[in-house]
Amino acid sequence: MRFIVTVLTIAPPLLVASASAYSNVRETTRATSCQHKQQLDRRAFVTASSASAFAIVGSQVPRSASAAADRGTTAVKVKVTPVAHTFVASADKGIKPLRENDATRFFANAKIVVPFYGGSDPSKVDEAFAEILNLTTKRKAEKGPGVTQGGVIYGEIVGQKVAPSASAANKVAVKDASPSSVASAVSALRADGDVLILSPIQSKGTAGDGKVVADIAKAANLEAGSRGGQVLGLLIDGPQSFLLSEGGFALQPILWYSI
């Protein structure tokens, strides 16, 4: 009698599980490696793209000094409203609204105020200048904080087209608008805190007005400057779009528009 013996080989369960786990780990490692490589590739692409974008944008954004120069050579517009009709101008900071009260304080603390006017209606300039003169005279008389004590003297330039009917406690005649004539009128100032406010002069533009102020300051041996200077420029009813600087001269620091 012949017997057929069949031998079954059964792998230990632990070995089978280990082989399966090893296979899974190998597949997981391969997938993770591919995913990591894709992330690195994507990160490199984003970094390169960002660098390119920064280089493009960075070349278009000027540095602070260049920005100030660009502001000076770019036309700036002013929006005049019944509420905002007085402004302070600076070649590096642009134009910002200014309260009347602050504007008259700058006038009151100056030594000479040189008003210029634009526009085609002298009557409006007359009214605006009369208001400026009256408010500054009142501001001086009140002797409030931040105001140098003294008086206001109206320097009426002979032959000027704008002849406002402004009331001032003191008035002197100025032969003409030449720097020497204005410097001579400074002798009418009796106290250190007195201010001479001239009749409005026809504006010659940013560069022309700046030169007039500089020449007057030089003739009077005073300092021309911004709103804290001894000789202060003022533009009444000027254009509402202009350059902040031109020909080496800045726009007049105080802008005043009729309302």
C-alpha cells in the first residue's frame, strides 16, 4: 500500500508581516522622497520668482532721496473746499491742509511776509489779503501762546495792482517791490517782535517767487526759509496744480485760497 505525503510549507506569520511592512515602508519612503523633491522644486521656483518680482518692483520704487526729488518735479494737485482752503507746502513732504489759526501764527512770528498772488480776479485777492492782514493783526494783539509779542505793519507797495482796503494799526509806504526798497522798510519795525506784511506781488511761478524771497532776505540780512523763517513767502489764489520745486527754489510754504 503506497502513501502519498504532501508537505505544506507555511511561512511564519511574523516573517510575512515583516516583509509586508518593509514593502509598505519602502513605498512610503519613495512617495515621501518624491513629495519632498516636489516641494523643494516648488520652493526653488517660488524663491526665484519672488526674487525676480522684487528686482522688477524694486527697480521701480525710488529711494527716499529720489522720492523727494520726484515729488519736487511732479505736478501736485490741491483740492480747495470751504473747509480746507489754507495749506502748508514742503518740497519733501508735499502739501497738507493747514488751519487758518496756524497760518496766522506763522505770519505773526515772521519778520517779513512776502505775499504773491495768482488768478485773474484781483478783487478776490484783495478780500483774501485783507482777511490775512486783519487776522494776523488780531492774533498779534491777543498775545496768545506761541506768538511773538509785537505789532503788525502793513508795507503798502506803491503802484501795485492789488490794493486791499485792509485796516492795520500801522502802515508804511514801500517805494517798489525791489529787495532794497523792502529792506529799507524794515527800519519801520520798532520792536523785535514786529512783522512787516507787504502788499501782494504778482506771482512769477515757483522759481520766480522763490528768487524774490531769497533776494529780499539777502538785502534785509535776514533768513529766508519755510514756515519758521524770518522772511516768509505766501501764495494767494495760486494755481491748484504746480511743482513743489523748480529751478532750485521751493514752492512758497503757505498757500491761501479765496472761498
